[in-house]
Amino acid sequence: MSKPSPSERAFVPFVSVDNMMQLVHSIGIEETLKGLATYLEEDFRRWECFDKTPRVASHTDVGVIELMPASDGDAYAFKYVNGHPKNTKEGLQTVTAFGLIADQYTGYPVLLTEMTLLTALRTAATSAMVAQYLAPKGAKTMAMIGNGAQSEFQAIAMKVLCGIDTLRLYDIDSSATEKVVRNLTDQGFVLTPCRSAEEAIEGAQIVTTCTADKQCATILTDNMVGSGIHINAIGGDCPGKTELHRDILLRSDVFVEYPPQTRIEGEIQQMPGDFAVTEIWEVIAGKKPGRTGDRQITLFDGVGFAIEDFSALRFIRDKVRETAFFQYLDMLADPDDPRDLFGMLQRAR
Ligand code: NAD
């Protein structure tokens, strides 16, 4: 982004939901996912440069609201996101989000954006980027368990980045599965709706669990999981909200984003505090091995970490100014004399 003039600094580019949809279509959904994966990979490689903190969460019986900050010293970003599994029954989204990226030198925001769509895109790009390192080579079939808002994004990212062309779909609500079949027809997949999670994982080399339920659920039991597969478990992302039986964790090599957050929120909350995990950035940076054998079960216990939102915001910041798909928000006070804030208020009478 070019250096803003002093007056431009007071007006913050804002990407609405409508702007985001136009921006994504102008780039193309598949190209957007590839672009996000490139930015994510770059940031995972320089993981140690970041100021990191587990997200700040406010829990109630029905859901959670979280703030997710990260900084690389030049830019600071945060996302506001909720998770309310009961919302869909009330006609509302389980997950909504918006976020901001700022210039660390001035402290001024440089972009405010919707992040409900962007979260689905960044989560899918993260899952698929990680699967490039962990999934068995030549994987073609993915079981997609939980067919809600995130699911089509997950499927397309796995197709574009990992070569998945066959989807076995299961949701406790068959209308969700019907929606995915409708949305993904003519998108280059063989689509098989299934009547149970057991049926869905038959023959799958990648299993994605992306369900929403505010409880410790058992979407997969140990006897369902054969050797050699990659599990992309992204629905369990809160204390008291998991998807896998703990015995699966004992048989798997578990890869996580940021252990201090995942030990509280991820599948590994079921395990002792010293349960062995590998930080996925170390695999991406070439410091640790990922998949090492044909019979190994790899498990990405993905809860969503602030650096992923930082990467997504960085991507949108870089793309948006090349387009007209943003508006300016009069968000920052900009008195002619920076110390005369009161005078500016008085003159506005
Ligand atoms: P959603 O409410 O739109 O969809 C969830 C689906 O799961 C629904 O269709 C529901 O019927 C289904 N489901 C619930 N229990 C099930 C079960 N036992 N078996 C099969 N299906 C079941 O939610 P969403 O926006 O798609 O998000 C899904 C989950 O992913 C949420 O828990 C959300 O918090 C999480 N999430 C994680 C990340 C991350 O970075 N890890 C990012 C976004 C969302």
C-alpha cells in the first residue's frame, strides 16, 4: 500500500461484506485461497518474529466472543469473532467476525474489514496449507463431517491446494449436506452424501471434522480411524468443545498452531498438560518432520490462531487498494493542530 497523505490517514479503508464478495470474485475464489495460503505460509515460516498471545475469550453458556491480536513489529492486527453454535436455529451465523490491521509506527489503523467470509477463507486456506505438509501423498478423497458455513470453503481449498476430488459428506442435519451438494455441483468433485460419520470416512485419506456443538462431542471414535490418514479437526475450538475421542490422540502425531492456546481450546484439552505436540510452523519452516510414514496418523488440532488472521488481513490490505472494492470511513479525528482536539469539536457546532 502506498504511503498515505496526512488527510488520507484520517479516513480508514473499510471492506464491507459486499466489497469482500466483489473482491473475492474479482480475484476468483480458488486464486483467493491460493493467495491466502501463500501469505499464511510466509507468516508461519517467520513465526518467531511475531508477538503472540492466546486469544482473549469471554464465555457464556451459549457461546464465546474472542479478540485475537498479533503483531510482527511493523503491523498490528486483531479480529473480533464469536462462536455461538445455537445461532443457526435462530437464523443467525454460528461465527461472525470483523478485523483491523494497523501501522505499528503511527498506531493508525490502515484497514477495517468484515471477516466472516474472510475467516471461512483463511480457515480453509490454513487447513489445506497444513494438509500439504501432513496428508498422505496423492490423497484424493476427503470426508467432510459437519456441512455448515465453513464446509464448502474447506472442500475447495483442499481441492485447489491438495488435489482432493472426491467428497464424502455427513451432517446430523441432512439439509446441510443437501446444501453442500447443491453448492458444489459442477465444482469438480464427486460428491457422496453419507448417513453416518462411519460411512463418510470409508476410503478417505483426509477427514475434516467441522461441527458446531457446545460440548465434548465424539464425532470420531478410535475404532473408526484407520492408519495412514490425516485428520483436520477444526470444529473443537473452545474449552469444553471437542470432536474426537481421546484415544485417537494417543495413536496420532498431533500438530498444533500455538500450544498455550490449543492446550485450553483444542482436542488436546482432553490430555495432560505435557502431552507431546509439534508446532506446525516448525514443520513448515523445515525444523521438524511432518508426515514420516504410510501408517502414521497425522492430526491437525486447528483452533484458529491470530497470526492466521494477521496473514488474511495482510492479504486483503495488499489486494484491496488495487481495486475499487472498499469505502473510506471517517474513523479517526484529524485536527489541523494535533493538540487541538477540543477546538476541532467546538468548530463543528
Ligand atoms: P455451522 O453452525 O454453520 O455448521 C456446523 C454444522 O455442524 C451444522 O450443519 C450442524 O448440523 C453440524 N453438526 C453438529 N453436530 C454434529 C455432529 N455430531 N455430527 C455431524 N454434524 C454435526 O458452523 P461453521 O461456521 O461451519 O463452524 C463449524 C465449527 O468450526 C464451529 O465449531 C466453529 O467454531 C469452528 N470454526 C473453527 C475455526 C478454526 O480456525 N479452527 C474457524 C471457523 C470456525
